[in-house]
Amino acid sequence: IDTVKQTILEAIEVGYRHFDTAALYQTEQPLGEAISDALRLGLIKSRDELFITSKLWCSDAHHDCVLPALKKTLKNLKLEYLDLYLIHWPVSVKPGEYDLPVKKKDLVPIDLKSVWEAMEECQALGLTKSIGVSNFSCKKLETILSTAKIPPAVNQVEMNPMWQQKKLRKFCDEKGILIQSYSPLGAKGTLWGTNRVLECELLKEIAQAKGKSLAQVCLRWAYEQGVCVLVKSFNKERMKQNLDIFDWNLSAEESRKISQLPQCKGFPAGEFVSDDGPYKSLEELWDGEI
């Protein structure tokens, strides 16, 4: 926990202002401590300088659990409000546990309409400034939009040069929903991540020609797509590199080549698929967008 806290403080020092956490990650408390320290040390003048996102875990994706879950998150963070609160997955499991993988026997159908109503209530109460979703397909967004009083502000999804999400981005663009890209480098080192992005020959060539790192090329590419990019690093030098993507750009030819890379989803999330559960196949979970 101390490492996480220290890393966040370094990130604030380097210039980062958006921090993304979730009930599942168990980083809410260290993030809250880091924010308190940053204020005390004068790294930031007020909490308003930061943009804090957290997420509702599947075990709380039930109408009556949403508000208590957000209150618990705010208590962990020692904050009065979030800037953005997201439904982590279009999945519900029986209340009580914060685990991934979830227990397949605990998977239950999610009532998107009533869960979204509870999210809207959180915003109405001022406990979060915006609400959104994560890992949602076009079809599941349609379901929410069909009854929502407040449309989702954001859909946070896996996105990188090897999984560009063109259909979803077009849909969200038309509906005024901002895409946030997680795993912009392919999430090497996570349980499900791959080296596909970091070992892509085309990206290596572009990086070499530009005198940039491959990571910087991926981040610049995502930035040029008009999405919000989430980066993760415990290394201060790399944090600085990840910010160094604003004073150069990719040529039209480089962008065209990237747009033609073969596509493959890194995290299919088979954990949420079960013969007895609400999603019996990956097709159903992603509505064929895979």
C-alpha cells in the first residue's frame, strides 16, 4: 500500500491529475492517503485540481447496493465526491465478494435499467460529478440509453493499436460518449495481458524512425484518436516519458499503417461466461463485438 501511495505522490509531482481506481483494485485507500499528503505538501492547492474515477464492482451492481458502495468508496478515498463513477462490467454477481475471477455459481442477470437509475441518483446527490460505464458493447449502451435520464458520460474499454474498437468508437462518438482507453500498451504483466503490442514490428519501426519509445507511439496514437488514455507505471522516468507525447505527431502514413494492423482482443473476460449464467458465450457478453 505504501508503494502505491508513494507512486501516486510521484505521479502528482510529475504532473498527472487524473487517477483511476476501483473497489476491485484495493487502491482506493492509498490513493486517498496520497491525495491528503499531496494537499499537505502543497503539491496541489485543492482537491478540485484532481480528476478521480472509481468503479462499482459486480457484487454491488444491484439497485440497492450502488449508493452504499459509492459511499464506501468515498470513505476509502477520504473524499466528498468523485469526478466519475463507472459500472465496472455489465455483470452482476451475488453481493458480498470483491474478487476477480468471480465465482461462476454467483453470476446473476444484471438489471441495467435499475442499476443505472441508482447511478443517476448518485449524481443527483452530488456524490459524483459524472457517471459512466466500462467494458460495454454498443448493444448494452443502447439498453441504457433507451431509459436513461442522464446518458453515460464515458465508456472505459480496452483499446490499443491491436484492438482499435472502431465500431464502438464510432457509436460512442455519435452518442456523445467519451471513450477512455485502458491497457493502451496491451497490459503486459497482468493476468491476461499479452506482449502483442510491445512486440509489434510496425510499431517498433515507427518508434525507431521517430526516436520515440514504442509506448510513446501507442499513447500518441490513442491521443490522436480523440480518446482519454489511462497509463499505469510505477517508474518515475516512464511516467515522464508517458507525458511526453504532446509536441510531436504521427504522419498520415504512419496512422494509416497502424489502422491496418490485424485486430485481436486482449481480454475476452471468459470469467463472466458460464453455461448456467446469464452470459453463456463470449458472443453474448460482447454482443459479437469481439
